Amino acid sequence: MYKVFFGASEIFQFAVRIEENGEKFYRKVADLSDDTNLKNLFTFLADEEAKHKQTFGELLSKIEKYEPSEAYPDEYFAYLRAYADQIVFPSMIDKELDKKMNSVSAVEFGIRRELDSILYYLEVKNLVPETQRHLIDSIIDEERSHFLKLSNLWKTLQGE
């Protein structure tokens, strides 16, 4: 049995950070792309990330504020921010994008990031109170929709 370490509000704070980083990534790919179709898709995905950020922010405002039980809560939240910045949409994205990413590699990179988000939320879902798990499910559903869009594009680019 899992011990509850997180509150749903904390997970939503993390979700907002992931969406901010995702929007930044997708906008940068769109800006660097010479391919109109890729530019349009990644602009769309960036706009979706911005909408998700707003959705998660609204959900966050509807639940009670979470204060971690750790002796150093500031360090705890710094850990969450670092995880969002380094694992799901890592800071090395800029270095990756400075290399000429083609359509396929950009889509593959986006797919991996969306999967990392889904896996994180599936794992932490067990660490929030059962009464708040439906809120985490809403995040998972949003990330799955991005994954499916990118996967369908990947198939198209592969000629499937």
C-alpha cells in the first residue's frame, strides 16, 4: 500500500510547469522549422499546451492548498520544478533544437516527452488521496490526446 506523500494541488502545480515547458519546446520547434506543415502542427501543440496550463491552473484553484510535511518545503518544491525542467521537458532541449531537427525527429522527441508525462502522472496518481485521483486522471487524458496526435503524425511521416 502506498503512503500518501502528495496532494493533488501539488501534482497540478507540477502539471502547470510541464505545460509551460512543453509550450516553450513546441514554439521553438515551430520557429525553427521551414516546413509549413510542421510549423502549423507545433504551433497548434504549443497552443494546446497553453490551454492545458490554463485548465490545470483552474483545477488547482478549486482544490485546497497543499503544504508538504517535509522539514524544508521550499527544497521540496524546488525538487519538483527541477524534475519538470530536467526530466519531462529537459533544459537540453535548446541544444537538441540547435541541431537541425527534421520533422520525424521533432515528432519522435515530442512523443517521448508526452509519454514521460503520462508515466509520471500514472505513478504519482497512487500517491495522492483516493478522493483526488480523478483530478490526476484529467491530466493523464490531456497528455494522452497529445501523444495520439503526435503518434498519428509520426505514422503519416513514415508513410503508414
